[in-house]
Amino acid sequence: MALLPLSANFDGDIAALLVAVDDQDTAEVVGRKIAAHVVGHRVPDRAAPIRVRHEGRVLPPGQPVGEAGVGPLDHVEAFFDES
């Protein structure tokens, strides 16, 4: 378990964020951590799961981000999956 600072944004938001996560946090947890700074503040909440994209690939919700190849200061994008 190691601290993993990430550059992040939430789809529809205007701000880039620096979010501290753990490398063993799942993509679902990382999405919630990003959303905590944005959803209900600058982006309206929706009844849809939150997903995380890294280098164009949507990460499986249960996969730890460290195992998915996400490294320190990599950029990730969180978004509502309304499919």
C-alpha cells in the first residue's frame, strides 16, 4: 500500500484536481474520491455508476489502480456510466 497522487478530472467539470489515493484502491473507490470534490458542487449528481478512464481505457471497477498500470501523477478521468 502506497500513496499515489493522481491528476484527475470529472467529465463535465472545469477544474483539474490533484487527488491522493492508495495504489490498492479499486477504480470504483478512486472514482468516488474524485467525485467527492466535484459531484453536487460543479457537476450534478446522477443515478449512474462512476467509472474511471486511464490512457483511453475504462478500468474495471474492482481492479486496484496500481495493478492497472496507473502511476504517480498519471492523469485519470472519472465519469458517469450512463450506458
